[in-house]
Amino acid sequence: MIGRMLLTPWLLAVTFALVAVAAIPTRRLFLAGVGRGTLTTYLLALVALGLLAASGRGPDRLLIPCFVAAFAAPLVASPAVIRRALRRGGGAERDGPPRDAR
């Protein structure tokens, strides 16, 4: 019973369409130098948000804007901005004294 529900043609078509749509910003992040694990998590999160919105079981007023923002952010930001944001997250690799000591 569950196997039949999970493999419906509608669900497969929507999943493939969402993966194709989510691959566009994921490729942009890949070109900016984002790691493989982060890209996988990003792609799966976009597909999960899209499936929840398409199923109608989640709060659509919240899911659709989150999906649009997560989709559009890598397309709007330049690769240099993305690299700078990623470098800020790993601040432990800096050389020299902390900024407060200067």
C-alpha cells in the first residue's frame, strides 16, 4: 500500500520537475565554489519545500515565499558576494590578531 502511494506518476513528475528547477540556482552556487555537502542539502531542501507546497499539506503562505527566496537568492547575488559570505562563516582561519586587539 505505501509503495504504491510513494511511486505515483504524479509524484515522480513533480519531483523531477522540482529537481530540474532547483538545479539552476544549485549550479550557480557550484560555480561560486560552494562545497558538495552544502549543495546537496540546498537541493534537497528546495525539493522538499516544493513538494510540501505542491501537496497542500503545509502552510502555503509560508512555504511559497521561502521557496522563491531560496531559489532567487543565488541568481541575484554575484559569485564574488557568495564567496565573501562563505569566507565570513569560517573566520577561524584568519592570520594575525583578532580585530579587537588591533
